[in-house]
Amino acid sequence: MSIRPDVLAAIGATPLIRLHRASEETGCTILGKAEFLNPGLSVKDRAALSIVRDAEARGLIRPGGTIVEGTAGNTGIGLALVASVRGYRTVIVIPETQSAEKKETLRLAGARLVEVPAVPFANPDNYVHVARRLAERLAATESAGALFANQFDNLANRQAHVETTGPEIFSQTQGAVDGFVCAAGTGGTLAGTAEALRARKAGLRIALSDPEGSALHAYYTTGTLKAEGSSITEGIGQGRVTANLDGFRPDHSYRIPDAEALDIVFRLMREEGLSLGGSSGINVAGAMRLARELGPGHTIVTILCDGAARYASKLFNPDFLRGRGLPVPAWLEAAPGDLP
Ligand code: PMP
């Protein structure tokens, strides 16, 4: 398939990449699914495409209609590119505190931004509630209608991974996959991929890799949603059981500190040529913990969600890291003037 009919046909079917150091250190085969190679540069293109296709199939959106979502990140970028191809407009409601880089990336993907003050979810002016109301208003007033994408509770998100990510991993490993690990934001990737893999292989182990500040690790280990600490990672961690996580249970759960995840992000960059965002570090850390728990000889797959460029001013900024008490690798400190 050398010519794709459109950019949507370039979503998914991403390579699985062997992570050499993680594999050598654990005696397992640790593989990363290269989701940063999707056209919108993240795993969320899959959910965005599935949400739009599902809405089309149900007659919830018509040509010229508007897709509305409250999001600061990758889902908005995915929705914007899918919308452009399918003939819709995209409005992203975003808290004004989000970085200029992110706002610019969304605009370059074709989204219109509505900036709102950053207030908690309990406040009716929270960006998610504003997005929902805006979608309802546009649906009632615009002739072509509007769709609230609602990624957290829209099961078309999880279904994308049931139908694509999970089956791809199974066939790419020729069924040899023994474990799958990833973090959860909406939970679509974790629950959907787990569903597809469990249906194909009894006894396969599924693990949650949770950042600090998320309530899910406590929920799956003690039964109570309880969040402690905080994380500089973005797009992952969750304070509730979303509809996409409903009915799902991992076999293992790990809480990964930022220092452990960042060390892995930096090593993947320096040792494997993989420039990745923070959630990929949380995921590979979880894959290494599962590998150690299962013992040598197993094949563990995780998700490389997006790339480093989206986090240049944070994860790769020594002042930002120091301000949060995180270790700064020597090479990141080195100025160009230090060259011999
Ligand atoms: N990593 C990044 C960078 C993300 O943007 C997201 C999506 N919020 C995730 C991981 C988690 O994916 P999911 O929503 O499928 O749980």
C-alpha cells in the first residue's frame, strides 16, 4: 500500500520497536508501539478517528457540522485533522493556562480555540462543561449540527483500541506477547487493548502504569479512589472510573514516580534514538516492572504515546526540572559553548 487515499488511512499500523536497554536489563523482550508516528503525532489519532466514524454511523454529525471537545492536548489535534478530512469544523475549549506551544499546535492542526479560565471540574465554568454546553447550543442553532466528542465517556474511544491497537500487537508479535502495560488518561488505550489481547490469549497479563497524583493505582489495589502526590507528565492519570474504564481490571498495577519515568525518557533519547514525552516514560517504567515481576524470557508490550517536542519547555528544561526537585542530567545542562 504505497499510496494512501487520505491521511486518515495513515493512522494506526504503527511499528513495534525493540527497546534494547530495557530488554537487556530485565532479560525480557520489551517492545514499544510507536504511536508518535501517527499523523497527529500521538496515540489519540486512533480514538479521534473512531469517535468521528461512530458519530457519522449514528447520524450524529452532518457535513459542515462542528466537533467540540474540551481538551488541552493530543485528542484535540487528532480530532482537528480527522475533521478537516471529513469536512467538519473543530472547536477546542482550552484552559487559558495551557502552554503557548500547545495552543499553537492545535491552531496549526486546524482547530478553533475557545480559551476559558482554569477552574476545577466541580465549577460549571470548567472547560469540559463549557465544551458540552457549546456543543448543545451549536447542535440546536447550526443547520449542520454539532458533536460533543466526550472522549472520557464515549466508548468509541476504547473501541478504537479493541479493533486496531490490540489486534496489531497480537499479530506483530505473532501471538508471543505475554504482557501489556500502559497508563490511563481516558483509559481507552489500556482497557481497549487489554480487551482485544485477553480475547486472543488466555493468561496474558495486563498492567496499569500510573503516575503520582492519579487515583487509579489506589483504586485497583485497595478499592478506593485516592490520589497522592503529583506528576509533571501530561495526558495521563485519572481521578474517577471513566466509562472507558468501566468493567476493566488490570492484573498488576504500579505507581511510577516522575524521577523514574524521566530517567527512562532521557535514556531512550540518548541510547535508543527515541524522543518521547513523559507518558512514554511512565509506560516503559511499568513495562520494566512487569518484566521483573514475570521473570526473564517474557515479551512485554507498551505504548510510546507521543514525542518530546510537545514538552520541550518542561521535560527538557533544566530550570523547570530543578523547580520541581527533579534530577537534571548533565548532558541537558551542557551549553553549546561547552563543545571542544
Ligand atoms: N499519553 C498521552 C501523551 C496522552 O495525551 C494520552 C491521552 N490523554 C494518554 C497517554 C492516555 O491515553 P488514553 O486516553 O487512551 O488513556
